[in-house]
Amino acid sequence: MSGFPLSMSFTDVETVIETVLSTGVHLTESRNVEFALAVHIHPYPSSVLAVWVYIAALTRKG
């Protein structure tokens, strides 16, 4: 299993997607992989949003 959290200020959806893809966690040659994803968005004053994206790749052995 490998994974990690990403934290960023929200600007637009495309930037969030680019940030996730830039990690390369989806680049695996294993056929026994499953992915986990969780997102938390915390609002702050003045329309500021903090975005947390948690991603993981789980590879079955055997």
C-alpha cells in the first residue's frame, strides 16, 4: 500500500486534478491494484477553501 495526503488552496477543479495526477500514484503495472480516494474541503472566511485529497494504491499480494 502506498498513499499520502495532498493539501492545497482551491482555485479550480482542473488544478486539483493536475495535482493528483502529478503524484503518479495511478501509474502502476499491477493488475491487482485498487485505489482509495477521500476528499475534505474546509471553508474559511472570504471565500477561501482548503482542499485535502487523500489517495492510496492498494496492491493485493498473491
